[in-house]
Amino acid sequence: MGEGVAGAGEPDRLVATCDAIDRLVTVEMRLSAYSRGVIEHLYGAARERQGGGPLSLLAARTLTGSVGRGDAVFVATGAGVADFLPDGETDGPPGAVALANALSLGLGAVPLLLTEAPYADNLARTALAGGLGTRTPEVARRVPGTAAVLPLASDGSAEEQAADYLERYRPAAVIAVEKIGPNSIGVAHTATGKPAGDGRARFETVLERAREGGIPTIGIGDNGNEFGFGLIEDAVRRHKPYGDRCQCPCGAGLATSVVTDVLVPANTSNWGAYGVAAALAALLGRPEVFHDEETERRTIEACVEAGAVDGSTGRHVPKVDGSPLEAQIAVVTLLRTIVVNGLARPSERPY
């Protein structure tokens, strides 16, 4: 595990860099009314609950404190609705791939990407576009710069599968990026408070077993219905439309009750994952660990070409939660600049 509160004992410059990262990835840029005016409250609650330091740095320190070269890391993603998003959405896979690539480059980890079977092809093609080769888990352990894509069960076999995956691959950390979790009575919802459907993977079985086994867990999300937001369930119920009372017969709200050790809220889940990757690059002193603009373009375009949908508009277009591709690339440019300038030796001006 990481060493507690992010920022404790860290150089002021690193904390300032990661504060800037957090501010950038939580800038509200939402198209849909149900997500407006929400993220600042969720981020604020999560930061207060986790010690008051930048959350990107807390996540990065957790990873550097637990993941060594050759260790497997589970990175789960995938959110969809059978009729409307049959291959998933553009928020989630690009972020999972960017963070997985950073873990591979920066820590020598072996990313194992987990998602529902219908989204597996999309995730594999997104990974390839992001620079990660796809192999079997056994081969990925031997070949740097590669990952494996594994299916997640959505039925009664989920418990058995979770036990098998954890025993077979022994991950050093488990991360969820834009992965929907159930509420207090076991019902999972979309961001509009409607039921997620029977096809949703029961990834909570993996998270719960991981936490019981002392494996660090990280949740990254944007609406309060994703894994990890159980840490601030009260804030989700207070500030998120349909957080306390959903639009389905259960009536128990979309706020998930599933907790992770670290929670990173962001304007979009991709941005939250990018923020953790950028903080990891800053912490390691290696800007190249964070992906560049051309990789971002390839990744988003490949995700859409593989069938993903913009979650806000329901269209097969290169947008993420209603924001255009150009905005995603701009965020990457700004994050890279924050990291590079934060690591640069200050110069004295002669004027």
C-alpha cells in the first residue's frame, strides 16, 4: 500500500504539480443536466475523506508502494446498455489503456484489462491503438509493453471467477475505471438513475476479495455510480441527481455502496485515469510515462471505430461525455505540460 496521506513528506513542487493535475481533470465540462454542478462536490468530499492531499498523487503513491516489476495489475472498465451502447462507451477504455500503459512503462507492471465479454474486442483494439500489444496473460508476463484482455462474468459464476483470477494472477493492485457498482440493496444504475441491466459484470466480487486479501484497490469515476464512490456515498446522495432516489423500481438511489481504498473523482473517468498516470510520471520523474497527443487521438478514434458510443449523446462519434476529440487532446497537452514544467529545474530570469 501507499504511505498514507498524499503530500505527507513530499517535496512541495510535487504536491503543487499534482494539485494542478487534480484541478485540471475536475474542470466541469458536462453536456448533460444530470452531471452538471456535481463533480466539485464529489471531488471535495473525496479529498476531505482521504486526508486532504491531491488524489492523483495518493493513487500514484499507492501504486508505486505496491506494484513491482513483473507484477500483474487488474484494470477493469466497461460501461454499456445492450440496446444503446452494445460495445460500451468512449469513457473508460481510453483511460484504462492510458493508465495501464503508464504502469507498464513506469513500473514494469503487467496490465490485465478486465471487461464484459461484449466489450472485450473494443478494449483490445483500443489497447492496440494506445500502444499496448495484446497477448495471453502468460505471454504478457514475458513480453514488455503488452497486456491481456480478460472477460468478466455477469452471472452466478462471478464469485468463482473472481477467486480464480485472484489466485491465478495474484495482482498487486486492482483498479476500476468507469465501472458501475451496485447500491446498498445490490442494484446498479446508469448515470441517469436507470437500471444497468443484467449484462453488467459483477466486478464487486473481485474488489471485495482483493480488499479482504490486503490488495490495494483504486476507483476512478465521475458520477457516483462507479466502484469506489461508496467511500463518499453520503455526498453522492446529497449532490448527484438520482443519487438518493433513482428512476427504477428499487428506489434506493444510484449511489454505489462499494468502497475502494483510494477514490479519484474527475469530470470524466478517462481524465481521472489520465490524472493518475500523469501523477505517476511526475512521481517517477519520467514524463515519457504519460501518453502524448497523437496516442490520444488514435486511442479515441479506435475506440469509436470498434463500436463505442459517446455516453452523453448516444452517437458513434469521437466524443467523450459530450466533449469533442479536440478537448480530450487538449487535456493531454495540458497534463503533459504540467508534468514537464513541474519537473523542470527552475531558471533565473536576467530581467
